[in-house]
Amino acid sequence: MVDPTPTVRNFKGSLNPHQSLYLSNQGKLTTVTVVSSSLGEQHNRLLFSTGPWTATPLLYPISETLVVVIVITGDAHAFFQISGTQVQMSHQLQDDALIAQLKTMTPIAMTPTPSVPQPPAPPTPPEQTPANPDSQTDQTLPQSTADNRRQFCTQCGSAVRPEDKFCAYCGHQLT
């Protein structure tokens, strides 16, 4: 009988002293997690349907971009281009100059890791006490959802202020 639970494969690569890349493959799904610690720990986690890997991912630094090559089967690949906390995936590279450059480069080693770090839980709002402490009814009101939405950037997880229109760390437009 075949085990219905796909094998989980996790790998880590250091992008720079303040940024790490975690790749995880379980069955057809690949999770890409970029962890930045320069302004407090921030996680950008994306899920892609790639298929199961047949080899260890390869990581190539090219200027300000990183290219990850994942072998799916024989000559089928998935390519991830990572710039800052932005991640894009394709199944084919269109840039002939980039392809030629990759063929001449030595990839950064990606090491197996037992697990991928989970993003930190958002802070719990402080408990509010009733205006009249002698009151028998609980008058605690939930914090406004607009305030909750504006505490953290939905793109990179950085702390933001309610009046911010854009994230100061990644530039994402806040709604």
C-alpha cells in the first residue's frame, strides 16, 4: 500500500546576513518563505503548485535578484525570481542572457532543514476595562477592524501606522 502522505522536503539558503530563504515541498505544493530580520523579523510566505521535486533546489544570486531553480522531472523546471520580499514563479525562463549567465555560475548551497519558521502571531490587543468598574455587565468593545488591518503590512508583515498609505519597508499600498 502506498503512503497517501507526501514526503515533506525543507531547505534553507542564506541570502545575506539579514535575509534567509526557506523552500518546502510537500506533494505538488512548494512553499517559498523569505525571512528578513533587518527591521524585526518579517516573513513573506507564498504557496505555488510546482509538482514534486526530483533534486535539491539551486539558488543563484544575480545582481539584486535571486533565481531558484527546482527540477520537477527530467527537463521540467520551476523558476523563482526573488527580489527583496517579492517572489515570482515561472516554468520557463524567457531571458536568453539570464539563461547563459546561470549556466556559468555556481549556485549557493541550500541545506536541508527539519522545518520552516512560522510567521510570528500578531500582537494581542490589550484588554479594555469597563468605564464603570462597579458595573456587572462586560462593556469591553472589540478593537476596530480598521485599526487591526493597519497594524501590519499584508505583504511583508512590517508594523505600520493607521495613517500610512504605503508600507515603509516594502512599499506595498495599504488599503
